[in-house]
Amino acid sequence: MDSGFLVFIDTLESARFLMLNFGAFLKGLSLFNEVVMIV
């Protein structure tokens, strides 16, 4: 295996992790907005 390829895979994994976290964050944010709207 090429080391450049491993770095590429590692970057993809990190990006996927960030996207999942960001998605969860946005979901929490929209829930928070709905609660604020009710109040």
C-alpha cells in the first residue's frame, strides 16, 4: 500500500466524522429553534 493512499483514506474518515458531527449539531440547533419558537 502507498502511504499517500493511507493519508487519503485517513482524511476521508476524518471528513466523514466531521460531517456526522455537523449533521448532529444542525439537528440539535433546529430542535432548539423549535423550542424557542414555542416559548
